[in-house]
Amino acid sequence: MNICHYRNEALENIAKRVILQYDRRLLIRPAPTPVEDIIEKTYGLTLEYQFIRNNGRILGETVFEDAMIPVYDKEDGKGYTLVSVKGGTVIIDAGLLDNKGSGRFRYTCAHELAHYVIHRQFYTQIGETAAMTKIVKSSESDRHIERQADRLAGYLLMPKGTVKSAFFNNQQTKGDITAFLAGLFQVSRQAMDIRLREMRLI
């Protein structure tokens, strides 16, 4: 099964199209991308919150077809149980809900949306789910897919035009411009630092 290889420019355009489908103003005025709304309202996907693993290793999982998915039963402490999940469901680890507005929560949502947008056909054909893990998967194809989802997630949360506009319009901001922009777009400082370097703004 071949995996599509997207250049950065193509991923930027895909992110732009996704955002335009929801609200074109997000490409004009710097603001946090409402990624949960895009998942549910634009793509008609269901968001669920479960403790996916007891060690927090898997942060999100996208289910493309009806399946039985193992989740950790944290309340009863009985270990793992299989739950029936409908196709078109994005599961976010419930441990991230403590800081729902945080960069990690929003980035995980965007990463799973990215899988749905660009990898849906691939995962549907192989009959698997896409899972965002904290560790690097073993195969090169898995690493490639995860890098693509990471990149598209960043482009969805930090659209090129509005990041550039915010950067130049806030040069007089006292303190750290990267931290300021991270707060403006509700992403982590690390994610914004990577984006600004990629755009050669810092």
C-alpha cells in the first residue's frame, strides 16, 4: 500500500482549505483555530474522551471504520476493556482534559484531524486506526505518516498568513514574541518556535 508523499507547500494548502471550509476569517485575523469544532461540524466526526492507555503513551486515536478498541478502565482499575467505537470517531486521551485549552490537547486534536484528512484512504484500506503516540514507531512508513500528521497539525493551528501578520504586528511586544504568539494561537511555545523557524521569522 503506497503512502502519499506531500510537500510542505501541499500541506499548507490542505490546511488552508480545511480552515476555509469552517471560517475564512481565521485566515485573516490571528486567532486560535477551533479544531474541536472543525472535527465535529466540518467533518461530522465524533469526539470521544477515554483513557486510552494506563501509561498515557497514546494521546489520540482516529477510528475510520466500526471497531472494538481497547481502553483503560481507570475508575475501576480493572485494566483494559474493549469498547465498540463507530467509524468516524476521534478518541482523545481523557488525561488531556485537565488542560483542555493547552497546546498538547489542541495539538493532539489537530494531529488526529490531519490523519482523517490526508490518511483516511490508507488506513481504511489496511483496516487499522491511526494513533498518536509519545514514542516513535518502528517502521519508516509509520514515522513518515506521523511526521505528515504533525506537520499538517501545525499548519492547521498556526496558519502561515496569520502567524506572519501577528509576528510583524507585535514586534513591539515586551518580552518573548514566541511566547506571546503561542498564547495568541493557544499552542505550546515549542510548537510556535518550530513554526517561526520554519517560516524563517526567527
